[in-house]
Amino acid sequence: MPKPSHKDKLIQSALSEFHEFGFHATGVQSIVDRAGVPKGSFYNHFKSKDALGLEILDVYWSANQTARDTLTDCNRPALERIDTHLAAFSGSEFGCLVGNFSNEMANSEVFRDKLNSFYDTWLSGLSTCIKDGQSDGTIRKDDSPERLAEFIIGALEGAILVRKIDHKDTSLTGFRTSIQKFLST
Amino acid sequence: MPKPSHKDKLIQSALSEFHEFGFHATGVQSIVDRAGVPKGSFYNHFKSKDALGLEILDVYWSANQTARDTLTDCNRPALERIDTHLAAFSGSEFGCLVGNFSNEMANSEVFRDKLNSFYDTWLSGLSTCIKDGQSDGTIRKDDSPERLAEFIIGALEGAILVRKIDHKDTSLTGFRTSIQKFLST
């Protein structure tokens, strides 16, 4: 295996620091310290902390691709796909990076644009899955797939957010049961 | 009306700055600038930015007392009380300060303790209301009042969080309808 480059090390370090402490509370110094690379190296690879933040969001988003693929796996019942998808978000004591950045970076147009593109893709995958469940009669039809998907994504982000404080139900078991009840016919 | 004191001005300024930009992104300098008071005055009134942050949370929490009182107003049907309660959180483009601090300050025990005391009080009021609705048969009984309340608070915080990015449904109308459907028998 090739040795990780300085850039790789900076990305891994920034991902951990941003996730654990937040974007604004993390300085470039702590990122280079954790990465174990010289500070000068940072600006060889990234124009600014903002540029790195945007790249980190892409890395995090890509790492969750498998969880999103579950949603469009036609070989499994829709409700089961949704439950597996939600379960993928359990266990992180530092929350969801998309939610964390949504909170901290709502004032920045460039971050908002990126986050909106994520939410759009996410909504689309979840809506498709809900549509399948509505077609086969397992998911309620009194709301559009898009509205139900929007509700679930918000509810998931909020459940993860409150868990950062109360440390209850970090497995999201109760939350997932509530979502199944909410969607079932 | 008496002129607001330096302390009052600092509290109003910090409330606005923390709400709009977040805790970490706000410096003491921008708080005193917005308040229009000398910087020295800050440390006469507050030991640190953290101490001010804790005080601001209390101010924000107290300002929402009316919304919480709605939950225990026995003269109104439980579902209606919940809807009025949720409606009180609509319209803020900067999100809910309790949610915002939950995201940013989860690493601080003293902030976590305060936020947990808020969530406990909130859960208790909402659970009481749900219990009333379960007793008169208007709210489903297949989950405990506490579990349902926990789900709703998370879902509300998440809906508000995602609205900071997508700017859709800031009135929370769709969200409130979903909650009514979720709870109704």
C-alpha cells in the first residue's frame, strides 16, 4: 500500500477535527498538528479552510454512498430499505457532518449550495424508495413521497442532533421504530 | 422606560450574534461592537464568552416559556396545543438556539448539562400533553408519551435545522401536518 500523501493526511485529520469539534472551533494549526505535516503544506493543497471544508463534505458524502444505494435496491421491501438506511447513521457520537455543517455554515452561499445539492440527491433517493412502498401498498399514500422524504430527513438529522446532548438511544432504535410506524399503512 | 444598561445591551447583542452566526464564529469584539459599549465593559459583566453563552441560553429559554405553557393548557385539545407549540418555532431563519448550541457545544459538559435540563423540561411538558391526548383517545397509544415526545422534539429540531439550508417551508406548515398525522389515532 502506498504511503498516504500529505494531502491524504490533511483530509483525514480535518474530517476528524471538523466532525469532533465543528468547523469554526477547528483551526488550521490543529489540523496540521493532527495530520503530523508542516503547516506550509496545508496551503500547498488548500486555498483556505473554507476550501478544505467543502472538500471534506464531499469526502464524507461519498463515504455514505452505500447507505444511499440501499434506498434504491429494488430487491428489498421499501420499509426495510429505509430502516437499513437510517441504521447506517447510528452510533456516531459527533453527529452527522451534513447536519453539523448545515447548522454552522448556513450563512455561506457556497456551503449552502453544496449542502442543498446533497439534500436534493438524498431526497430523490428516499422519495423513489417511498414511491415503491406506496405502489405496493406498504407505505401510506396520504402524503407525497417528497413530503414524506423531507419529513424523514429532518427527523433523522434532529434525532442525531439531540443525541449529541442527551446521549440516549444513540443506536436510533426508538427513532427507527417511530419512522416505521409513521410510514406504515 | 429606563435606559438599557451595558449588561442589557451586551445580552441583546450576544443573543443576536450567537443566533445569526453561531457561538464559535462570534467574537467578543463583534458583541461589544453591536452593543455599542466599550470592550472593558464586557469583562465587568461576564467572566468569559462561555459564561455569557450560558446566560444567553437562559434568556432564550425564558423567552420561549409561553410556547411551553401552551402544552399544559388543559382548556384546549392536546393535538391543538401541540400544533400551536410547534408553530411558535416557525419563521426563524437562524434556527433554534437550543438546537444550534446542541450542535456546537456538545463537547462542553457545562453546556451539555444546561441543554439537557432544557430538553428534560421540554420533554416533560410535551409528554404531559401527549398523555392527555392518549387519555381522551385523540392520540395513539402504541408508544409511551415520553417516546412520542422525544421523537417530536428531535423531528422539530431537525426540520428547523434543514430549513436553515433549503429555505423551504420555513413556516413549518408541512412539518406540523406530518406531526398531526403521526400522532392521530
